[in-house]
Amino acid sequence: MPVEERIAKIAEAGFDVVEFWHPEGTWDGNDIRFEAKDAASMKKACRQNGVTISDFALHAWDGSIGGCPVRTEDHEMYWEQIRKMLAFAREIGCNKGITLSGVADPALSKKQMRENLERAFARAAEIAEKEDFTLLVEPLNTLVDHPGYYLDSTKEAAEIVRAIKSTNLKILYDVYHMQIMEGRLIDTIEKNIDIIGHLHSAGVPGRAELFDTEVNYPVILRKLEDLGYKGNFGLEYFPKMADHSQSLKKIREYLQ
């Protein structure tokens, strides 16, 4: 569907916050359809449906959009992409966006890539601070969905965020990705709740609906509430159910 119709359908399912992949294209899990989104029509659709936009991806996980921050030669491209996406965010009334490490470069050592990434994120945080915008650093799993991606642990993501010491740089804790990579979900959330700015979720295994999987999502939500978390909890999954609207409604009932 066009993004405006998606916003309306999500509102019909009982949600008042949305997020989307990227302004320059749509990803269905297999291929990217490069079809730019229109900020004005998105903002209008949100207003008509009583919806706000939480966040969106500022560039691509593999560097195909915006470069790979682990590489110094991509830094200027990456920072320019951040500036461009912050301008789009202003137009749609959004103040958070997802930033990623890019894929590992076999020509560089782990130490070099870590230093490059910290430098890239530190400068990006300075750019974001001027716009009162929060960057969400997302670790991904490299075992199933994103082979070759550099930043695949919460521990390293937290070390980077804490080292940079910017209130405009947080972690996006994706329960699906981190269950695959490390487990210990609640323990990790408790230790890093002060720097978690957003969460993602999907069923494990399979990345489908959140119910009937190995992760007890209602328990995680209760823990987040106990910890005083006030941010959003995103549903980033691929429905198995044929009716996607019913899928959303059933997940809502399960989480409540």
C-alpha cells in the first residue's frame, strides 16, 4: 500500500504511533523498491488519523544508502545523509532516527572499525543535538538476517554510546535480534535502560507475530513499565497471518 494508506490501516488497528523503514524506499524483507515518500502527504495522513511518527531508518544497514560508518572514507557521505534525513524528519514532525554501523571491512582491524564508528557517531550526535534529534544505534543479528554487519552486540553498542556521552545518542534495543545473538533479555534491558531510546520486536524464531514464540513479550513490557520506560515499543515483524490488520489487532490483545 502507499504509506498514507498504511498509516490509516495501522490507526484502524488501534495504534497511534508508527515508524517506517526509510524515506527513499520501501523494503518488503527481500527487495527495496526505491520510491520516495512525500513528507507533506505523510504528515497529512498522520494528522487525519491521529497518529504520530516515532522514528525511521536514516540509512541502510549494509551501507547501500548513506555509506558504512566503520569506514573513514564513508564518513562524509554518512554525515551528509544524516543531515538530509534530519531535514526530512523536521517536515514530518519526527525527532528520532535509527543509525547503523554498516558491514565490517575485512581490510580493517576490529580496533580500527570501532574507532571509526565512534568518530562517525560522535559527529552525528553533534549534528543531531543542534536539531534536538535523538539517534538510535541499533545492533543487529549476524546469524540469520544480517551476515557481515559489524555491530552485533548490545555490550559494544552500550560501550560506544556511553563513551560518546551525548544525550542525543541512545540504543535501539531490538528484542528479536538480541534474543538470537545473546539472550539474557531482561537482564540486558535492566543494565542499559538509562540509554535505551526505543525497542523493536518480532517472534523468535521466524520474525513473525510476537505470540506463540520463545520470547515472553508481556513479561518484557511489564519489566519496562517497572523500570519507568516511557518510550515506544515497535513491532518490526513479517506477518504469517494473511490479514495483516487482524495480525496487528491480535498482537495488541496479546501484549495487553
